Amino acid sequence: MQTADDLAGEIARLGAVTAGLSAAEPLRALLLVERYLAENVSPEAAAKLEALGAEADRDLAEAALRMPPVRPIKYVLQEMA
């Protein structure tokens, strides 16, 4: 695995996050962004990761709006005879 502080490692990390977004997996992308930002990446790579994280946040918000509402139902368990 490439280290976070070399160019190939940064490209690999950006590619992994982009792949998550392309695969419609914004939560996975956000987890990777958080993980990679904790590593020693360059300020330029950190800015790109933050932009990808914002895109993933938007994707999650849009998905939440498309979800059907969940309504609670009341149910009482009957005791067996």
C-alpha cells in the first residue's frame, strides 16, 4: 500500500473515495474521507478529500429525501393460551 504522504498514495486515496461515490456508496466514501484526512496527506489532497466528502454528504441528503416516510405502527402482543 502506498503511504499517504507520497503522490501515488494520495492518488490512490482520492481514487478510492471517487470509486465509492461512483458506486453510489456515499457512506463508504465518507468513511474513507474521514480515515484519509486523519493520515498525513498534503494540504492539496486534504482539500480534494474535503470536497469529495461534501459531495458524499449531498448524495446522502438527496437519498434521504427520496426515501419513503416511515410511520410507526402500534401493535400489542397477544398472550398465547
